[in-house]
Amino acid sequence: MKFSLGAGRWWLWSALCVLLLLLLGALVFLARAYEDSRLTEQLEQTATDLVAEIRASLNHNVQALQALHSSRPDQARWQQASTALLLDNREVLRIEWRDPQLQIRLAQASPFLPNLFDQLPRSQFQPDVRQACANARRFNGPAYSTSYFLPQQEGRGQELLEMCLQLPDDEGYLVLTYGLSNLLAERVGRDAQGSLSVALTESDGTRLAIAGRLTHRQDTLRAVQLFELPGSAYTLRLEQAREFADGRPKALSSTLALLALALAGVLALLAYDVRKRLRTEARLAEALAFRKAMEDSLQTGLRARDMKGRITYVNPAFCQLVGLPPERLIGTSNPAPYWPPDRVEEYLQRQPVNQTGKPQPRQGFEAEYIRPDGTRLPLLVVEAPLIDAQGRQTGWMSAALDLSAQRKIEEQSRASQERLAATARLAMAGELASLISHELNQPLAAISSYANGSLNLLQEADRDCQALRPDLEEAMRRIASQAERAGRVIKSVSDLVRRRERERSAVAPQALFDGIAPLVQLQARKAGIEVRWQVEPGCPPAWCDATMVEQVLLNLVRNGLQAMPTGDPPASSGLRTLQLRAAPAPAETSGGRPWIAFTVTDHGHGLSDQIARQLFTPFFTTKSEGMGLGLSLCRTVVEQHGGALDYLSGSPRGTVFRFTLPAAL
């Protein structure tokens, strides 16, 4: 329907443009025809006036000649009078006084062209003179010959005309030679030379003389006038350029032409404006359709209200949220039909705040709407002012987001977090039990070894009890020391799990080595491995928890011992040794504090890439009886001291574990 209306509108505009153009064309054509007829009449009148002026000039010359001979002049007087006549009339080229036999008595040439008959003698044109004088006798008055062409120098020449006047008392004849070009040039003003052309032609159209030349030959006006003389007849032809026909612009045609151009321009601008408006309307319709489709596809409810709180627009998502059709929402005011009855007062108090024009927080506010079936819906409402094209606020636009799914997810997340917390507590309890079991294996194994050794000493009957006393006392002290160590391990693990700040002190690296030496030596002798201890001179004491650091060293040493199988070469080859080393690490500082680097180097078969990627993963182990917590616990202890634990491949084989501890200030 829109397309048909647009097409009909274009047909109307096209018909209007055609009619206006036809009307303007007809007006311009009629004005041009009227001006042409008027200018043609003026040109014909000019031709008539010009013929009359030429004829009057010729008659004036005749009268001057008659006056000259009325007093029977002598030769000097005649020449003086004829010279004056020649000076006053440039078209007269020669005056002759001839006897009755047409022989020249006196002759006077024009001072402007004295050598007229130098190329051809005057006698050659005697027939033309005889013809004119014969006509003069017959007419008893002035008569004119037919024109003839007189060649001149440099290929030039001009058309001449003879006039003969019979004198009374048989005194002879007066003959005047006229130049036709001069005759016309004297009658056409110099200011009209470029716009007017005057030509004398014969009856067959042969042009004899012309004065003035047109610069524009395509658009000219023409007028023809018969010019009759006694004894001959000619045609006077005038041509004039149209734009210079009367010396001023054509007011009517120019005005109509300008009006036509102005109307054409207005029509073009109007057509452009209509076309632009139609394109704008089409784009606006597309934008409105796009916006409508976008609003209909939104899951966010949109609601627009005016400054008085009346609803002016709702999208389908908002209608779906509140469970009401648009007809029941648009035009309603406060209280809204979807407000819960128990919260009407609260919402009414909020409305004046929202309509004060002050910027609202972008996070909006939470609200609760009620559907017709009584279902309550939690929403997040974000409001923004509606601004028109003039920058004035006309209302408010609200976006309503359904929070039901979010609330449900929050409840599920809260329940999941509670279940995860319970599971984490159970896992922590299991990990704590495994950790304590792992760390107590070493002191308990030492206690068991010392107890078995004491029993073996007591079972040796051939030895004196007094002699056994020192060994038994040493074994008991060792048992007590390992029992105390087991207690400290339990306390340290408990503090580690509870993230408590443990008691730290300055401990010499050698004291740390001595603390684990009995346990390390016992296992090393059984495996046939030599253990070497090395503390660099000037190595400062470490600021640490001695029990936990001893556990780290003990775990790394036991792993190194177990990494070297029994089938390796003897210790003399250098491959059955395990080295512990403590040295300053001044390059590793934190706040200007020096660090100590501890290294444990074994000569086992090294670590594969697959094992290296999971080396510090809890519960990962390559031992059949291992729990996979040793290295994980070692890294945790070192990091709690502020250091770092890493490893690298040894040379020619084996693995080097290295960790750092802060030095005591």
C-alpha cells in the first residue's frame, strides 16, 4: 500500500512538472515571437528610413550642383565649390562638367581618393555615362546609371554609380561618381557596425556594397527594402543580431526565461526534497521495524512512562513478566496493577525520588511484582530519563530484569558450597591423618630400632650388666629423643594445618644436619651408600622452625637414598654417594636479607618428564608403599618460610633438589 501511494505521488509530480514546463515553454515561445515581430517591424522601419535618408542625400547633392551653376561660375569658382562639395560628402568620389557631346570640360576628384582612375582610364566607362545622360535628357532631371566595378591596387576595388544632370541653356552635363560602399558607410553609424549589416544588392541578389559586419550570423533579423533611382533600381537589405536588436536586454523574454529557470530549479529542489524525504521515511520505517523486532526479541522488559507516571509503552517481554496484556497496562498510572498490595506504600514513596530528574544509580533497584495468578516475581529495575529531540525530558524508561533464575542459581550455589565445605572438611581430616601417619613413620621406626637393639643387648647373657649400662642409657636417650621428636612433628603438622605462626629461631646448618644424621646414617649403612655433609665456611644460621626443616631434609635424603638402587657400582666409583650441602645465596635477597641454599644431590637414574610434571602433586608417588605427601609437604614448609623448592638434573646422572631459607640477622 505504501508503494502504490508513493508511485501515485510520483505520477502526480511528474505530470505537474511536465505541465509547468510546457506552460513556461509556451510563454517563452510567445514572448520570443512577439519580440521577434516587434524587432522585425523596427528593422523594417529602419530600412525605410535609411532608404529615405539616402534618397534625400542624393537629392541634396543634386540641388547643390544646380545651385552651383545657377550663377554661371568660372573655372576657379567651379573647382572651389566642387571641392567643398566633395569634402562634405565622402560618398561622392568625382565631379565632372561635360559639354553636350559628353566631353570633359572640368573635373574634380575627391581629396580622400584622388587616384580613383589610375588603373583604368576614365574613357573606358564612357558607356555608363552616356546611358545616365540619355536617361537625364529623357527624364528631364537627374538620372543614374547601372553600377559597375572599378578594380584598384592590391586586388581591391569598389562598386561605382554614375549620376548625370543636364544643365540648362545647353551648357552640357554634370556627372557625379558615387561609391556605393561609402554611400552606405556614411549612413550607418560606427556604433552599429558590429550589430548591423546594410547591403545594396541587385534584383537577382548579387551584393554590390556592404557596410558593417555581424559577429553572430546564426541568430539574426532581416529586412528588405526596394531602393529605386531614376534609371536603376536596387534592393537594400538589413541584417541585425537579435541580442543587439534594440540595444537593451529583452525584458519580457529575459524575465520569463529567468522565471522558467527559477521554477525549474524550485521543482528540482522540491523533487530532491521529496525523494530525500521518501528515503528518510523508508530508512525510518526500516529502523522502526528493526527496533520493533529487537524489542520483541528481548528477554528484558521495557516500560516507558510520562512525567505524570502514566505508562506509554511496554514491550512483549514486560507483558510476559507481569502476565498482563498491553491494553491493561498502557495509560494506567500509580499504583500499577502489578504492584503487590503489601508494598504499594513503599513503591509510591520511591516514585517521587525517581521523577525528580536526578541521576539514578546504574545498578538500579530490586522490586517485586505480582502476577494475576498471585505469583510473585523478583525483578531488578533500572530507570533512565527519556529525552526528546529538543533535549527536554518527557518521561522515564525502565528496564526490568527477571531475577527468578538468578535467585534459584544462588540457592543452588549456596547449597553446593555447603556440601563442598563439608567434603573439604572431611578431606582435610583425611589428609591430616595421612600427613601425621607419614611424618611419624620415621621417629617411630627409630624408636623401634633402638628398642630392638636394647632387647638384643639384654639377651646377651655373657656380658656384664654393668658393661651394658652405657649402651642401654644411650639407647634410652635416643628413644626419648625420637619420642620427643614425634611429639614435635605432631605439633608442627597441627600448626601447619591450622595456619598458625610457628616458633622460629636461628639454627646453624650443621645443627640441622646433625639432627637427622643418626637416622640418615642408619639407612645409608643398610643400603651401602656414603653420605657426605658440607657446610660452606661463613655460612650464617638459618631463621626457621628446626623440626619442620629437619623433616624437609630427612624426606629429601630418604628419597635420594631410595633413588639409588643396590646394583650400582661401589662407593669408590663416586656414584654411590649422597651429598648434603649448605652455602650462602647472596643473590637471592628479599628486602636486603641474605638467604641460605640447601642442596641434596643423589646419583640415581633421574626423573622422567612424566614424573617431573607431577612431582609435587599431593598423593602422587612412584613407591609401592609411599603416600605421595612428602614432596608436597616439603614445598609447603619451604614456602611458609618464604623460600622456594625446585630441582634439576645432576651430572653425570641423578637429581639435585635445592631449597632456600632466610638467614638469621
